[in-house]
Amino acid sequence: MAPVLGYWDMRGLAHPIRMLLHYVGEEFEDRRHTPGPAPDFSLDPWLKIKFTLGVPFPNLPYWIDGDTKLAQSHAIIRHLARKHNLCPKSEAETIRCDVIDYQVNDFTWDLIYVCYNDFFKMGNYEQRRIEYLDKLPSKLKQYSDFLGDFPWFAGNNLTYVDFMAYEIFETHRAFAPGCLDGFQNLTDYMDRFEALPAIRKYMQSEEFTKKPYFNKFANWRGD
Ligand SMILES: N[C@@H](CCC(=O)N[C@@H](CS)C(=O)NCC(=O)O)C(=O)O
């Protein structure tokens, strides 16, 4: 039986994992869970099975490969990176990977809290969106400076963090069109990632999820 990647029917935290699996050519079931209909968007369909999967700390995404069962998107992608040789190759690369891994996680959740503003009861969405967009260029500049002339975030080798970094930049390109335009090395990085033959093939396939980035009950989901 093929391993299962379970997640909501959207890009979100699972998309870097999906792209990595397609990049390495590992077959898997891309299992999608859906909330109930509007206006409640009940999470019950997922909550009913959540604790039946045998996954410790069950959450979305989860990965089930025989007896190997885990949640936590970063634990899943690192497990797959070890399996498919997409780990950093030196201490210098490991440091860069670790920094980007946690930095991208913070960046992702900063955006999630804005895009799910009403769900998290965070106040006025439009005001928070504008404040977020004001700070975005200075955040992106730090990624641009860190990447410098390297082709990939670890350095010269593609690693699992590139799948995460690509996804958060791509989500921002949809949320704030043109936001990468002032950063030539980041736009080159996006082109370089999309030109990887297996990624290009996946992006052109029917399996590829172009949208939505976030769930049905988000303020912004990119559709
Ligand atoms: N730290 C976790 C966060 C997982 C998470 O918050 N998942 C959200 C979707 S993005 C969810 O709806 N989880 C289902 C649940 O909490 O039962 C990870 O990186 O996997």
C-alpha cells in the first residue's frame, strides 16, 4: 500500500511535502480532508477520525507509511529528506538549513495569522493586512541577503528547506503580487526551483494544486 499524506484540500503546510515527494518520485496517496459546508465549516469530518489513525499527536498534515506514522509538517519533511538524500551535506549547510527551517516556519505562521484573521479573532482584517504588507519588504530583504549568490538556501546543494522556502515565497507572490520583484536573486531562485524537471512536470500535471493556499474559512485563500 502506498504511503499516505493526509491534509486539508489546499496547499498550506502540506504543499512543500507534496512537492518534495513528486521531486523524488515517491508514490503516495495525497489524501484530502474537507471541512463541512458554509457557514459553519465544521471540522467534525476530520475530528471524528483524528484519533483513530494511530498517529502520535495527530494533526494535519500526517504521514503514514506502514508502521511509520507521524504528524508535524517539519518532522515529516525532514524524515523524507533523510530518506531521499535532501539533507545538508556539511555543518555550514546544516546551520543554514536550520536557520531557514525555523525562519520560514515563523514567516508561514505570521501569514497564517493574518489570512485566518477572523478565525483567530484577531481584529480588523483589512488593517492587519495593510500592516503586514508594510513590513513585508524588510522581511524579504533579509531572505535576499541570506541567499546572496548561492543557488539554494543551504548553499550549493538543493535541500528540503528549499521546498519550504519556495512555497512561502510563492504564497506571498499570490497574497502580495509583485512583492518579490525588487529582489532579483529571489525571483531567480523561484525560476530555478520551477525549472527543476520533476517540479516542472508536477506543476504542469493535473495532480498539482494551484489554489487554494488556505482553507475555506480563511479571510484570504488565493482564489
Ligand atoms: N505545527 C503543526 C501545525 C499543524 C496545524 O496547525 N494544522 C492545521 C492546518 S494548517 C490543522 O487544521 N490541524 C488539525 C487539528 O488541529 O486537528 C505542523 O507544522 O504540522
